[in-house]
Amino acid sequence: MSIKEEYTRWKDNTYKKTIDRFPERKSRFETSSGIEMPEISLPPEIISNYLEKIGFPGEYPFTRGVQASMYRGRLWTMRQYAGYSSAEASNLRYRYLLEQGQTGLSVAFDLPTQIGYDADDPIAQGEVGKVGVSISSIEDMSKLFDQIPLGKVSTSMTINAPAAVLLAMYIAVAKRQGVEMGSLRGTIQNDILKEYVARGTYIFPPVPSLRLITDVFEFCAKNIPGWNTISISGYHIREAGSTAVQEVAFTLANAIAYVKAAVAAGLKVDDFAPQLSFFFNAHNNLLEEVAKFRAARRMWAHIMRTRFGAQKPASWQLRFHTQTAGSTLTAQQPENNVTRVTLQALAAVLGGTQSLHTNSMDEALWLPTEKSVRVALRTQQIIAYESGVSDSIDPLAGSYLVESLTDEIERQAVEYINRIDELGGALAAIERGYMQDEIQNAAYTTQKAIEKKEQIVVGVNQFQVQEDLSLERLKVDPTIEMAQKAGLKSLREKRDPETTRQLIESLKNIATGKENLMPVLIECVEHDLSLGEICNALRSVWGEYVAEGF
């Protein structure tokens, strides 16, 4: 008998007898994307075309990983996203994390920095240093990386609208340390499209924003080959409420838009594509998440080779950073978050991530303390050194369920991308609110399922307890805002006013033309122009983006 015939026999007899005695917990088991989870999975068709669909690690289509040896050769970069209060306070946290075994830095900036305002701008009042570190000038950036050798560490900066300015500051600080620009390693997020979709920390309209991004592509391709020029982010799309399928589809659709913009700007795809990177969420459904990462790699390899004609294997590789899901953390029974983060981190590792941040147990309540950050970092280290999952490459490959989930996520994501293409691409889809509506509908569906207890959140809608929180709380020094204002006042008093005026005029002139902006941005920060002054000069030329309805 065939496998399918044997399956029918098993289901109609052995399985039916069992569920007649012990009914299943649900009428339908499904993933966050609505993909039905079968009682068991059978060998999929993919096995018959293994080389085309799965292949070998380090080779097209990279389903099994972008490196041939994966973690057998080198573990993923262990990062902890950190930044709060002043540059000095954040610097102490970074040095502490490096001492604890972290292998890469990941910088969180406060809200004024993210939207291009100085700490002394009236609009920044009350927000300075609250959800990240306050960086207004090269002096702040120098303090942030004091005693941290930029030629030896890899730094990720979660910054988008003013990403080019923060990169200019990083380059300038490296020069002060005597580090050659070409030896720098790291990433700037620099992904503005997802800001219009899911997050909202934009400054400029889309067209000049894309110009800033492609200028970074071009500059880094020529001068900083080890730098990831963008981290195309599905993380915030997922945090806004999307499904796993939507996270993959919308992220890759945005990536297609960036590649198109760079090609339209005259760049050759193989010159900049190897420096593109991605940023994904690791959610709770472990098997769906593993399949999601594998599907995204395969899809991107196909897109780059067939749609854009990229020739270099490095251009086909989807390299990504992962962060565990902040939206799944609960203020109730916060210790439970350690377990959630462990499962999510395990999914990222089994899915082949290149870099990982694990959230701290108390982040649903306040900024994490050193103790909770250490526990989060130790979670990664235990997975790496004690679990054994890093000893084999793509260990879940060949799982009937994982392979079928990988196929189904790819199929549904391709349908979304085709629809976005029909609408005119990612930018047009965003302008029409298509992605936003799809995400909002998915978030609403999830919330209703939680309210109806169709989806259980332990400690929130089931298994609640009366509790008194006993966790230590991190408090941000309220005097940080005054100190930042005083520092900016001193900075402006010591610099040459005429040089400042000339640089601002030069910046505006270049912004109206087609010349690459990175060299003048570096010159501006080296002559003590502040982040706000630079962004205001660009605002005067390009204007500001205002979302529809505001």
C-alpha cells in the first residue's frame, strides 16, 4: 500500500478510536498565519526535488543557511539591545555586557534622536534618554563608545530616518580612535518604509528618504565593505500585529523596493546587495518561526537571482538579525517571560539567524535592569553551549511538518508580493494603506481570539494569580535632560559660526542635487553640527512627511 493509503487507514481506525475516547482540545489547530497544523505530516513533494528546494548549507537556495558550516564554525553574534539616559550611562552598560560575554553591541536611541531633534529642542522635553540613549552630537557619540575599540566590535544601531547622520558620527568617532573607516563592522537599520507601515518614526517624505538610503548604499560599497547598509525590518511589522506570513511578505516587498531604488539611482546590484541585511521577529510558535526563517531565505535567493539578475552568491544570501518578540512579554507574572524568550531564541537559532537579541523579563514593565539583561544573555549562552542545537546544521530539515510549513509560508508570502506588485510596489501599497490594513486586521483577529480565550496567554487570560511585583526597577536620572542641554550650549559656543553657516548651506545645496550626501554629513558632524541642525537643514529642503489623516 502507498503512504497515503496507509495514512487513511491509520486515521480512520487507530487515530479515530483515540479521539473518540479523548476528544481533541480544539476543533482546529493553526499557526498565527492561519495555516492548519495537521495531526501528523507526511513526506512532502519537496523531498523529490531536494536540490532545488532545500539544497545544502551555504549554497543556493540557502534554505538550510547562508554559511556552509553555520554554528559548527562560528556561533551567532550575541547582542543585547541597550541604551538609556546619557551616553556615559549607556557606555557603562555596554562595557558590562561585553565583560559578560556579549559579542556585539546594539544601540537603542531615545525618541528625539530617532526623529532628528536635539535634546534641547522644545519638542524633546520629557523624552530625553527615556527609551534609549540621547545622542545629539559627535561629543555624545564619543562618550557612548569611550574605551570601546570600534575596530574590534560589531555595532548595530537601531536608527532609521536620521540613520545616515548617526553613521557619519560613528565614522567620525572611529577616526578619532585612529580606526580606518574600511575596517568598521556593523549595521544601521536605515529602513524607512516600515516606519510608514508600522512604527512612525519618520521625518522626510518617501522619495528623499529613499535617496538618503541609496546614498548610504553607494558610500559604504566604496568605503566600508564590512558594513551592513540596511537592516530591512520585519520585526516592527510583527510587533504591530502581523502574522508570520505577512512579516515575510511585507519585509521582502520593502526590500524589493530598496533594490529597485538603488538600481534606478545607477548602482549595480552586485555592488550593494551583499551589504543588505534583514531583521526578523522570533515569536512563540516555535515550528512556524523556524519555517518562516527558512522560507524567507529561499524566497530572497530566488528574488535576487531571477528578478534582479544578481550574479554573486553573496547577493542572494538573506543574512538576518533576530530579536525575541517584545509584544509577547507580559507584565503579569513577568518571570514567565524567561520561558517565552527561551523558546523564541531557540526558534531563531534553529532557523539559522546570524545575530540575536534576547529580551529581558521585565521589559513589559520598565527599562531592563543589569540582572534581567544578564539572564537574557545567559539564555543565549545556554542555548549555544549546553543545548546541542548548534552542533548540527539546520537540524530540523527533513521534518515533514517543518518542510510543509516552509512551503506553505512561501506560497502565501509570494501571493502577497504578487498583490503588492499589482498595486505598483511597496511604496504604492503603503500609500494606499494596503499593508497597514492587512496588519491591523491580523492584530484585531488575534486580540479577539485572546479575549475569547481561543488563544491562551499564560498569566493573562488563564492561570492568573494575585501577585506583588518584587523585581528591581531601573530608574532614569531625571537630570539627564538638563545635562544634555548644557552640553549642547557649550558645544555651540566653542565652534566657529561661519564654518557652521557654510556647512549648513553646503548641505542644503547638495540635498537639492544628486551628489552623495555622506561626505558632507561626515564633515558636518566633525565640525560639531548637531543632529537637529542637520535634520532641520534637510527639512527646509525636503519638507516633512505627514501621514494621511493627520
